[in-house]
Amino acid sequence: MENFGCRATQADGAAIERQLGDRGLNRANNPRHADIVVLNTCTVTASADHDARAAIRRIHRDNPACQILVTGCYAQRAPGEIADIPGVTWVVGNSHKHAIGTITCGDSGFVPLAAIGSDALTGAGRPITHVGDIFAHTELLAAPVFGAGADRTRPNLKVQDGCDNRCSFCVIPSVRGQSRSMALGAVLSQVDALVAGGYRELVISGINLGRWGRDFPKPQKFVTLVQAILERTSLEKLRISSVEPMDWSDELIALAASERRIAKHAHVPMQSGSDAVLRRMHRKYRPWHYTAKIRKIREAMPEAAIGADVMVGFPGETEVEFEETRLMIEELPFTYLHVFTYSSRPGTQSAIMNGQVPGPVMKERNRILRDLAARKKQEFMRGFVGRTIDAITLNVGDEHSTECLSDNYLKVRVAGNHAPNQWIPAAVTDLDGDALLAATS
């Protein structure tokens, strides 16, 4: 199983893996040793598509006897494109992800390709394609996801999928469908199960997380979900993933600020600081709205991590418009940024807009904002030297240090070997690159 892209894709991948496990399949340690490989793709940028195609070719080259199933957003958007790549056995869109167990195993179980021959599988040697109308798909496929590498202590739970916004640059609504939410009771059951499993911090996420509950027959607010998790489970720490600025309500900000069990961390997508660009993007807020929201969050939570997604090179972005974005970032109390270079996506309105920005110009603008973000992050981190902060251990350390993450989303290396999944007081002594150095107090 290989997953590409966002937290939601990772959650989908975990649910697919559960389907296949229920059918008797066991996870292989390496694609070279697998009978079937599932590639769960992203399509938010052209490079994401390229990465998926490269992975298909690599796996087919290294293990020509395995069957390759390609699913996810790229499969939903361009199934024919994927079907033309040698080695692909199935193309399954997001519309049919919930049926991958049945598609691959049928009623009699999975049959390796070597036992049936490649042509016998389809009768024509072409991949079997299962892609339907994503807007007719109402299931929310999700399972808790556990971090890779050092971070295996902070599971991610997707509680919402799809998006009803129509940003001019974004292909996601057309490949994930309308916004839909996990029922409150199901969320609480998942949280209880994770707490029972010993997990102490949980990240809740979604494609448009702040819209959770709006699709219910009797609509509910996202803050209602957060309150219910706090009141009806014993979870020690809840971290809220990305929430659009218009969904950071005064009620949500006040709750996040006052409740110690909510991580002091707000990720608020920005995209641009230019009013003209935001209008071309069809974003639902103006720069002054966004500025007021960020300042309100900082006032309520003086030590919170505040991050944003920012795009450079949107069609027609002038030097003046880019400078508006740079200046807005300079003036706001961000502690980190995710900076993206615009990527034209087939079927989006921006793909046919005039004024496509040259690649070298986009690259330079990306560098400027990354450098600015790095400086702001260093300034934020420096304010914690000489102080003690709470941090959760992410891995079993070596004889020198253990990697941790603070409540306010800072990487911390604590001296000594500490067991994973423990909250510890970290006395910060210095900075080292993008990490704080600390000892246990």
C-alpha cells in the first residue's frame, strides 16, 4: 500500500488496508514481494500525477508479477490516462473506494496474477476500471491513520470529506464530491477506541474540516463536535487540523483558547494576501477579514502555532499583488507557512485564465516566502529558550535524544532516551535548525 498526498488520502488508505485485511490479505514489507500493490493517489498538482505514474512504472519494473490497483483522486480524475500505463490491473476512482475489497477479491478470495494470466483477468488485457459519479457517492471512507517513521503516537482521524466550495484553482471538489460528515456518534466511538488503545493525542482532519455537520438533516456546527469530544471522551489532547478562516468562529477560538486539552495550534489557509487574487481564486474572504481573524486567534492564544497555506504564481499575479501577499505575511504573527507554487489542473477555471506566470518567476516568489516563513519560525522558537514546555514523545530515542512535538507544534529534541507516547516537561536550552533542544525538567 502506498499513499500520496494529504491527511484525507492517508485516512482513506488505512480504510482500504482494513478492507483487504478483512479479506485475508496481509501487508507485504516491500512492493517487490507483494501479489497486489494499491497506489492511493493525489492529483492536486501536476507533480502529484507525475509521482503516481513514476511509482506505477517502478513497481511494474521491479515486480512484473504483481497486480497494481490505482485509486484515489488521480484515478477519479483521469482513469483513461492511468489505464494506458503498462502494469495496471485495476483503476478504481474515489467513487468506488469503499468496494476495493470486493473488486480485488470477489467472493472466492484474491487470486495472484501468476495463477490466471494477465489477459484472462479482463478478457482483453486492459485494466478493469471502476469510476462513477463522485457526486452520487455519499459514503465517508475513513479509518484512523498512524504516523510514519518517528511519529507513531499521534493518530489522524478524518471526520469529513468532500468540499462544496468552488475555488477556481482546485480540482478536489470534482474528485471527492460534496461535503459529507462522519456521524457524531461514530466519531466519539473512534476516539474512545483510540484512547482505549493508549493514544494520548489525536488529530482530527477533513478536506474542509470546518464544514463538519453542515450536511446533516439537522445541521450542526464544527465547534459542537469539538465540545462533544472534550465532554464525552477522556482524550488527553485534541489537535485541530486545517480550518478555513470563515469557520474559525469566535466560539471556536474561545474554546480552543480556554481548554487545555486542545492543542494551541491554528492552521488557517490564506492562499493570497491580494484582494484581486483572492477574487480570481473565488475565495470567500477578503484580506482584511483574514487579517482580523488571525489577530483574534493570536490575542486569544499568545503562544499558539499559527500556520497557513499560501500559493504563489496564480494566473495574472503581478509583482504588486505578490508584494501585497508578502507584506501581509510579514505583518501577521505566523509561526510557519506551507508555500505552494500554482499548478494548472485540467477542468479548473484557472487553467484557462490569461496571464500564466512564468516558471522562474514562480520559483523566485516561492523562495522569498519560504525564507520569510523560516525567519518568522526562528523568531517564534527563540522565544521559548529558557522556558519549560509540554511535549509528546514521538519515538524511542537513541542514547542521545528523543524527538518530541510540543503542544504548540514545535519540534523538540529532548536529551536522553524516553518511551514514546509520553507527555513530558521539556526545559528548552537552545535552538538547532528547525528544532528546540531541551532537557527534562
